Amino acid sequence: MKKKALLIAALTLTMSVGCAVTSLAAGWSMENGSWVYLDSNGDKVYNEWRRGADNQWRYLDGYGQMALSTWIDDEYYVDDNGIMVAGGWQQLDVTPDGDTADTHWYYFQDNGKIVTDKWMKISGKWYHFDSEGIMETGWVDDDMYFCGDDGAALTGWQKLYPPDDEDIWTDPFDDADGKVWYYFNTSGKKYVPTDGGEYTEKRIDGTYYCFDSTGIMQIGWVPYDLSKAGIAGYRYYGSNGACVTGWYTAEPPTELESSYENDVDWFYFSKNGEPKVGPATGSASVTDFARINGKTYLFNDKGNPVYGLQKVQESNGEYTAYYFNEDDRTVAKGKVKVVESDGMTSTFYFASSGRGYTGVYSGSLYYMGKLQTAMEGMRYEPVQVEGKTYLVNESGRVTKSTSGVKDVDGTKYATDKSGIVTKVNDSEVGNIGRAALEPAWWN
């Protein structure tokens, strides 16, 4: 009892020294086990703050007693020693309105007032506080920011559950956990389109990513530019969200898949992610050819590099054949065995440009690249190519400088050194014979 009396006396001295104004009665005093503060008239002070000799603020409640472990005016808090909390974090199990269901974090400014309904940068990190001063976590401020479990606003890439009012979207490349990727700038603000569009791209660390109107990073096919028809208006983003450039194999967009023959096909994306697109099959010209890494390709209106025999218009308006290899889709050169659309396999010859050759090459006759041969069993047959009649055998070889060879019917032909027919049955003639056979186009 003696030690307790001494402790009370010491505390009384601490609370009172320097507090007296005009009389010895003014200052802190113990009354019925509670601290009170007397003014210069010896009257108790009510509902006011007073300092002790330790320079700490304490509050006198409506009974004139020093408040303990409670909120003052819903903006200040005094601890179990009655001292006003100031200048730092405090975790409390009671809210200003008296709710004790959960424990919350608050930040008290140097003047003791809590931070409410705003952002505040503390120790280099941003925190958001609600109207009661509670430090918020999760989505905050119109779902434009996300605060982690420690309350600090997240920055950079974050994989999160969308806000409650957004549809849950599942990443097909992941484990269907319902989380999606967002990107937050250095202040913690979520990136979303600012032009009112449904999608927009943002370059991050040198790579382009696509985000929808809610800020969700997109993957797979995205209808990025609806002003362009078909595949031309789409872009493709990989499983990491990066805009795909160069060659890529993928299924076509779900909305367009009915117009594609293959479940998976090749596409080529430019540096800005646009798919390379050409004209419809059968409508191409040499100006539609694409040179990629030194090789020639032709793309159709679906964005696929074509393969097989193709009908292509030249600069003079005439058509000829080009052939694109099925394995790498590049234009073929030289002699190639081609399965035509009628199912027949024919020999073709393509020049160094890939153009189907017309005329005599290495002793054989070609038209639009297709080897011209005498009908089976005929031995020889005159064939017209570009206004000239050549005599060819069943192998397509041109018969040159002959004074007379006969076909199976006994018709006799004479040719000059170019293989052009000059006489039939020893009589001079003009152009005779059938027209050259065109390729059976892949349409």
C-alpha cells in the first residue's frame, strides 16, 4: 500500500507540474480513483483536451474524468494511459461508431487526428482510408486501385480476382482460378482505356499488351479494330499477354471459325501486331505478294499463307500460275510435281520469280507453268501457245528441225529449229492444233 501511494503521488506530480495557472488548485488531480483537471478556479474541466507535464494530450470527458482507451469525437483516440495517439499506425478492435466485430488499422497524424476518406503516402507507399478512417484492403476508390493485405496500394503487374461487380473471367491458359491480370502504375492506379473504346494497347517495358474497358489484360484473339472486316480487325496476345508478332500458329477466332477449313493455321503478325491479310483466293495479283525474311508468300483474306497452285494476275493484267509449298508456304521455283484441283498430277516449271513459265524451256513446252504433252497414244500433237504452234511428244518434248514425223493417225508434221510446225502432210499451214491446256486452279 505504501508503494502504491507513492506511485500515485509521483503520477500526480507528473500530471500537475507546470499545469497550474493562477492557483495551486489548478491542474491534474485524482478524484475517486479517476484523473480530473481543475481550472484556475478549482472547477473541473469537461469535454476538453489538456496537457500533462510530459507534454502529452489527454481528454476530459463529459464527467470531467480523463478518458481511457476510447474514441474522441470519432477522430481521435486515447490509449489505456489516456494519452492521445498521434504520429503513426494503431490497430484497434473498436471503430469510431463503436463496432467491435473486427480489428482495423488506423493512421493518426501528428496532430492526433485520423486520416479519413482519402489517400495518404506513408513511408513511400500509398494507403487509402474510408470515411471512418479504416485502412482499406482489396479494391478501392471506384475499383481503380487495389490495396494488399498490408494496405499498401499495389503497383506493376498483379493477378487478382476482379471486383465483385465484374464478371468472373477464367484464364484458359491457367488453372481456372478466376484471377486475371491487371497493370497498376507507380501511384497504384489501374490502367484502363481512356478513349472510351472497348480495348486499348499499352506499351510496358518495350512490349505491347491489350486491356479491356475494366483493365483486364487480354489473351488470345481480340477484336481490336472493329472498323476492319474479318481477321484484319483482330490481334493476338500470347498466354503472357504480350502482343504476338511474326509467325504464329493458332486456332482462328471463335466468331470467324466457320469460315476456316483448318482447326489450326498459320498467321503472320506485323511489328504492331496486325495480321497479314491478302485478297480472296483467285483474286490475287503479284502486288499482293509478301516478302518475309527473304522469302515470298501470298496471304488470303482469312490471314493464312496460301499453299498449292494459285491463279495470280501479273502487272500486264494477264494471269499465270504460282505454286506455294505446303510445308513452309513459300513460293516454289523450278520443276515441281503438282496435284491439280481435278486430282491429276502434272509437271510444272516455275521461273526464279515463282512465275509459271510460258514457252519452251530445256526442250519442253510449258503454258502458265504447266507442261504441255501430246495426248496419250498420239505420239505427237500440235499445241498452240501465244500464237505459235509447237509440235510436242507425249513427254512434252518439242520436236525441232524435222522434215517429217507422224502421229498415230499417220498425219505428218514438219517443224523448224524452234519446234514450230511449218508443214502438215507436206503442205504449208498456219496455226493449227489445239490450244494449250491451262492449269486446273485451286479455287
